[in-house]
Amino acid sequence: MRYNKLPLTIPDQVLKLKSRGLRFENESKAENYLSNISYYRLRAYSYPFQDNTSDDHHFTRDVSFEQLIELYVFDRKLRLLIFDGIEKIEIAFRSQVINHLALNHGSHWQLKPELYRDPMRFANHLDSLQKEIDRSNEAFIGHYKKKYTNPSEPPCWMSLEVSSLGLLSKIFQNLKKGPAKNAITDHFGLTDVSVIENWMMCFSTLRNICAHHGRIWNRRLISIKLPTHPLNPFLTNTRIYTNKLYATLSCMEYVLKIISPSNTLSCRIIDLMKTCPMAQESEMGFPPDWKEEEIWK
């Protein structure tokens, strides 16, 4: 089937949305929004309120354009809070991996194939790490390359400092189990290495969505593992959707209470959720009693 839809002017976009049943309080203001927020970016917020099995995508619920904008703004604020929280987690995880592995296996442990489970994945990750090092304009990378020739690659505390969280989580997952990996798991209040492996992958995915201004509200994420024997208080109600935002946020808050006890993410999330438009909390997996959980107090 050939795609034959034509581009629409901003006024025509308003007319199209009106024909589908979307209400407008101020069409002139709506045109201004559509000039600065693309039609298809907002489409992600209108999608759940439309009949997407029909060609005209008629709205099945009484919704206004202004309500969709409120949902968009709420999602933006939520995204910024999440990004701030993951920054703290990323820095702490990077520090733990670098320190424990270096003390156990030396300054260039990241180059040692015997430490990894899968040789092919090790080679791919090393190639990706090299590309990230080559792209880096950090002064310490340039200084190392000018001063040292053996090894040609910088030590782990330089190399992994410029790696993405995604790559770092993959390198960590591929490491064989041992004292260093167990110590890192323990530092984050967990007893199962596979849980911290999964969490860092999930946090990395969520971080990338936030970094690229993607939608968080009503999004299905990678399922996050809920710990069965956490060292600190976790959720009492674990009958939740593990592929929705609430589960991942709860795991983030669990980690933040350990690495940054004075962090204010829980307070800011609670305050923001009070403003959630159109009673959409459940679409993100929040159960009715979520604020009674110890980690959210």
C-alpha cells in the first residue's frame, strides 16, 4: 500500500482535529501550539482517546485540545524529574563499577576478556567503548593519549567515565559473577545480581527516552524486576504492572534513598502527581494506595 497523505497547514490541522471530535477553547492559541509542538508529537497524547481502528480516528471521549496540552506539559515536568533522579543513580553506579572492578582486577580490567561471560558481546562492547572514547573531547582522555602509549587505551576510570549508561549497563551485565559484582549489588541494597543488572538496563532505557524528549505518560517500558529479598523497605504491594512507569519509579526511589538519603524526588513526584490531568495515574501503573508505601514517605 502506497502512502499518499499530504502535509497539512496549521489551520487545516485544527480543522482535521475538530472533524474528529476534539474540542477547542481557543483555536488561535491552538494554532500557536501546533506551530511549536508538532502535530504528531501531540498525537501520542491524543491516541488513547481515539478510535484507532477506523480511518478517521474519531475521539471516543469528550476531550479538549487544551486538556491534551495540559497532559503534554505534565509529561514534560515528569520527564525532567526522572532525568534528574537517574543522573544521581548513573553517577553512583559508574563510580561503584569503576572502583570495585579496578581494586579487584587492575586499572584496565575492562580490556580483559577472561572477566566476561560472552566473548562476542565483550568484543562488541569493547568496540562501542572505543568509539565513545574516540568521540570524547574530555581533557583527561587527550592528556592520556599524548602522554602514554602502553596500554594505548585509558584506564577504566577514564574510559568508563565517558561511556553511556546503556553501554556501561551492558558491560556490567556481561561480567562474570564475583566479589566485585556482589559488592556493587550489595551497595544498592540488593541481594540478587540479576536484579541490579535489570534495573540499570531499565534506568538506561528510561533515561534515553527522557533525553530525547519522548513521552513518559502511558508508555510501556521494559519490565523491571521486583526484588524478592531487598535489604531495605521496598513495596508492600507488588501486584503492579512491571512494564509501567510506577514500578520503575519505585525502584529508582529505592536506590536514591540509599545513595542520596536527602534527595527530594519522592516529594516532587507526589506533588506533581497531584496535578496529573484527566485522572491518568492508573495509565502509568500507580495503584490507589501508592503514597502509603514506605519508600514514598
